[in-house]
Amino acid sequence: MARCSLPSFFVKAANSSASERRTIAKQAPDETTAPEFKKHNTVSSPLPNLGKVLPKRLPKGRGLLVGMGAGAVFVLGGIGIITPQQSDVTTQEFPSATSPAQSVTVATAENSRVQQTIKATGSVAAFDAIPVSSPVGGLEVQQVLVEEGAIVEKGQLMASLENSELQAKLSQAKAAVAEAKAHLAEVRAGKRPEEVAQAAETVNSAEAEVEQAQSNLNLARQQAQRYRMLAEQGAIARDRLDRALNKLQTRQSQLQQAQANLREARQRLSQLEGGNRAEVIRQAQAQLASAKAKQQSVAAKLKNTWVVAPMSGEVAERNVSVGDVTSPSQDLFTIIENGRLELSLNVPETQLGEISPGQQVKITSDAQSDLRLWGKVRKIAPTVEKDSRQGTVKVELPADQSLRPGIFLQASIITSAEKSLTVPSEAVQPQTNGRAIVYQLQANNTVKAQPVETGETMPDGRVEIVSGLSRGDLIVVEGAAYLRGGDRVKVVRN
């Protein structure tokens, strides 16, 4: 065994007077009451309670050695020298016969259904984002009536565009439709009696014109024959004959025109007397249909200048301002249908086989410690990202005002539930070395600090015990945070 020299103050302690040594011996406890020491896996204090460790009575001649040993322990502990006992993570536990028993409640380690989970992280996104745009391009935005985050109903006006030119075109189209309707009604009803009389008078006038034209033609024909005979005799010049022939042709043309006018007048009178023909009515109907189609086209363009919500939901994005010029390819707004959101999780491909639609998902947030939600697996992406070897799992989220697209969340996908040993979470005491202990009740109403390995935490607050306990073990729940191994306790009811 290696020797080491003691500091000078230890030499002075050894040379202390007999009265001082007797005082130290008198203050030591009786050795007949010293308990046996036990060890458990928890970090111990470097300075044990000497009032409990030292025996009450010491044999004669041993007081000095005990005093020197006690002084060495205090001094070495005070200057930070670590002894082999201090480097160990064990500590002494023992019952106290004199201290009063602490009141505690206990519970039994029992089998419960423990949920097996897969941990994953991901971002919130819209379940179905609906873009809102205007099919009419080149119009200036006059009003924007909603902002991001607003809740809109289907058909609600969100923005309006400049439409004065379309308003004028719509007025013209309406007038054309009214005119076509009146014409069709007139054709279907037929003409009035005065119109028939007027047409008959037109026929009479046309007949008179024909008679006059025929008379003029006969006169011109006779004159032309006489001039031809005189010209052959050399009595008149050739040019006079030519003028007579030209006049004859003119009179023939006038007669033909008068005859055509007469035929048209007689046809008009016949139509009025017999009513409109079916083709005339169909023509009037076609004119009305064309006018209506033009009106509807202008009305549709005008309607598109009022941007309305295609469905109820929450406005996720607003991409337009007053004065902007629209384009059919530009999304003015984005609506989340009925405010529905989903969580997109990244899961390693090796774990995708354990996940299926419908499984429950516990959702938490590092940024919002009070966020505790339950979702449900909706869909598993059919492909895996080739670089990260991760797949995407879509989780349907409940409606919650604290959720926003883009926020980062943690999730625990519950894949199965099996029987396992559990205890209340309040019984488990975390240790500074990263381990945990529970205080197990002994037969003599003392407690033992029992190291345990923990697993999953259940929704009801119980914790899975992987190792360290057996079914039926009694462990302390209320009061466990104030115990040490070996303490005497009094069990009370909740």
C-alpha cells in the first residue's frame, strides 16, 4: 500500500490534549446502534453524516484515531480531494431509528398497455390550398376587401376590378336583346290592317308605273322606226336615228324596273294578307338568340371583375394590392379549404412499414410547450427521397387556432400497444447522471432507492419500466421527491 505524508494540521490534531480527545470520543454515537450499510446507484454526497456513521461508544485509546479520521474526512472533503469511495456513484442508505417516519403514498408496479411509437418531425401545410384568380387580364384592381388570416364564406366578395367599359358594353347588349325581342313579337303577331292597305296602294301605284312605262316604250319604238326609214332615205342625219334608238333602250329599261317594283309590291301584299312565313319567324328568333349570347358574354366578363371566394375557408395568402393589373396566370389569393391543415412528417424508410393510415399521432411543439394535440395518419407517400432515404407521412390535424402553415412540430406515431410494467410518473426520480430511481417500500417500512430503466410515457401519466422492478412491487408516489434511501416512512391513503 503506498504511503503518503499527512498535512501539518493532521499532526497538530494528533498532538491535541487528552481532554480534547475525550471530548471527541464523548460526542461519537454508540456503536451498538450502527446499522449495516447498503449501496444503490445514485450520486452520493462526498461528506457522509458523521452523526450516523460513527459509533456512539468507542473503546479506550481509539478516540484519538477516530478524531483524526473524522478530521481527515472533513478536511479532504473541504479541499476537494476525491477518495476512491467518492469516485463511486454509490451511496450509503440506512434506516433512521430516531427520525420520525415521513408520510407517503404508494402504488403497485403493474402491467398496462404501453403504446409503441415512432418519433418524427415535420411542418404544417394546408390540406388543400385553393388558388383564387381572375380570368380577365389587363384590368386594374380597384378594391381589396380581405386580408391574410380572414375567414371567408363561399361567394364572398374578396376584390373588385375596374369595369366601366364592360358596364357600357353590357348596356348596349341589353338594348340589342330588347330590340330583337320586339321584332320577333311583331313577326309572330303579323301586320296590322293599315299596313295591308298601304301595301295594296303600293301595288296600285306600281301597276300605274308599269302602264306608263309601257306607253313610253311603245312611243319610243314608233319614233325609232320612223327615224330609221328617214335615215335610209337620207332625209335625216345618222345621229338623230342613234338618239332615237338610245331612247328606245331607256324606255325598255324603265318598263323592266316598273315591272320588278310591281312584282315586289304584290309579294309584300301577299305576305301581309297571308301572314308571315315560318322562315321569317325563324330568322327573327335567330337574331334574338345572337343578341342574348352577346349579352351573356359581356355579363360573364363583367362578373369576373368581382373576385369572390370559390369556397369557404381561411385566407392563407394575399398576393394583390390596389392598383395592380391582373393577369389570368396570377393567383390573387390562396384559401385553405375550411381551414383544414395537415402535418407533413419525414420518416426513415426503414420505419415506413410500421405505419398505416388511421394510426393515432401525438403532436407537440418545442416552441409552444402547452401545445398537445392528437392527429391521425391520413396518407403515406408512395415514393422515398433518394438522397435522404426518407418518406413523407401526411397527418390530418384537428382545428386549432395555434396552428399555422409552416410551423415546425414533433410527432409520435402510435404503431402498436403491448403489455408492459408501468408506474406513476410521479414515482420516477431523475438523477444527475441521466439515470432514474424509484423508492421501493421494504417490509420494515423503510424505502430502498431502486435504479430503473424507463421507456415510453403513456397518455394517462404512467411510465413504462423496462428493467429494475417486478410486478407487484410497492413504490412511493407522493413524497418520493423528499426521500433518501433507508428513510423510514408511514404509508397513508390518497
